[in-house]
Amino acid sequence: MFLHKHPYEPFIKSDTRKLIVGTLPPPRFSTGNLLEKDVDFCYGSYYNSLWLFIDAIHGLNLRYDNSLEAIEERKAFLIANKIGVCDIVGSCEREKVDASDLGMTNIELRDVVGYLKQYPSIDTLLFTGGNSKNGPEYFFRRHLRDYHLKLELVSNEIPRMHQFKMPNNDNPNQEQKMYGKVRIIKTVSLTSASGAANRAVGSMPLYQQLKAKDPKFNTFDFRVMQYREFF
């Protein structure tokens, strides 16, 4: 049995407004056996395209290697754009040493709501995946139940959007409730940046419509289009 522990602490600053929430990097990021083009930082896997999407949106010309410079480039972008990263899975066990979400067992979740309380400027969570089993939105819904909170649907169009109301303290009094001193957190369930999600993208009606109009349009273009609004 492989104990898969998250290799990175949450990356959050005092003025962070948006928080990227995924599950876990591939096991090689925990064991240190990185590929040549991996970056030793959040979403640094050569097979995860999140930073490629961000690079395409902003023209950052990022490095893709094991260098400290590659890490600092990504940190600088996140800080400048008030974006943080706090994956929801702290650790899990795996029979097979791979990156499958479904392969996770004995899962320990991070206290994401606790971080939201600690950093009151955060108003949006960007899930790198939807509500499929063991995905980030799936786990977050479970996590919210511990706080007697729940997601409310805002838009059922892809990417689906929800919100939840979080009191400014654990026991809001009647006056606080009356005057609406409740914090609204928006969530966005982005299409996963993993290559494994390409098949799902290909089956989406919107993608098929855009592909029919422009045969050169591909799954990478689709996610750049989707991510642009939020990054």
C-alpha cells in the first residue's frame, strides 16, 4: 500500500481572491522522481496542462523544467493575480501507484473552509474538475457537510457554477443574520486540465459546434477559451 501525501503546503497570500482546488499531484511529486519537463510546484506535471492554458492566455513564456526559475515564475503569476492553490486532499492510500482519483482510499481531506476563514479576501474557488467521484467538487461537497453548509446552483452551463453562504464566525447572532453579514463564496467547476479529460471535452455539444465551424479547433483551444474568463 502506497501512502500518497500531498507534497506542497497551500499557496495562499493575505490578498488572495481566487483559490484553485484540485486533489493531489501524481505520486512522483511526493517521491521526488520528477520527469525532465515537470516543475516542482503545484500543477507542475508535464501531463497536466493548467500552466499551458495560463501561458497561452497571458503569453508568459514559462519554463517547463525542474529549475527554481520555473517555480518562481509560477509563484509570481499567482501573487500578481491574487490567485492561490489549496488542493483538498491532504493524503490517501493507493493499491496502485498512479494518479487516478478513483484509486484513492483512506482519504484525509484538508480543512479548506478553515483556510477560507483564515483568508477572508477569498471569494471564488476554482475546482479543476467536477462532481464525479473523488473529484475536487465531490470532496468539497462532503467537506461542507461537516460545517452544515451546502452548495447552491448558480449556473448549470459548463463550467457549472455554485455558491455557498459562510457566516463570518461560527455562531452568527440574529443581528448578523438580519443584516446579511454572511460571506458568499462562488465556486466554478472547470473542465479538468488533465489529458484524461480530452474524451469528455470531445463529447460536449459546445465543443462539437465549435469544431464544426473550425476543424482546427481542438480540446486545448476549448479549455483555453473556458479558463480565460477565470484566469
